[in-house]
Amino acid sequence: MSIEVDVYKKIRYLHEHEGKSQRDIAKLLGISRNTVKKYCEGSLVPWERQGISGRQRYVVTDEVMEFIKTCLA
């Protein structure tokens, strides 16, 4: 789950400055405890991309290309 930057800042503030537990922060903001945990640890920030989607590109072999050309002809 990706969150908005202002929610991230609220999570960090409540955890660092007010000493709230992750469970309390989750209840207060209405988000998952796992999400709060992830952002409290500081290992992730919402403005950085997390990588690729995992989808692979289509592979079009010469055989497939010839088939397409015969269908179009």
C-alpha cells in the first residue's frame, strides 16, 4: 500500500515525538498496523518508487511474426 506524504509525516511524528504505539497510530489514522510498522521503521518512504511490477515483456519470435504476417496478407 502506498500512502500520501502527509500521512507518512503524521505517522513519523506520532511515533517519534508523541511516543504513540504503532497500534494506536493505526487506529487513529484508520490504516493497517503493517503499514504503520513499515513507515515507523523508516525503511520505506512514500515518494520513492519501489521497483518494477514483475511483469515480463512479450516475446515475439520469428515464427510468431511470420504467422502474423500470413494472417494479415
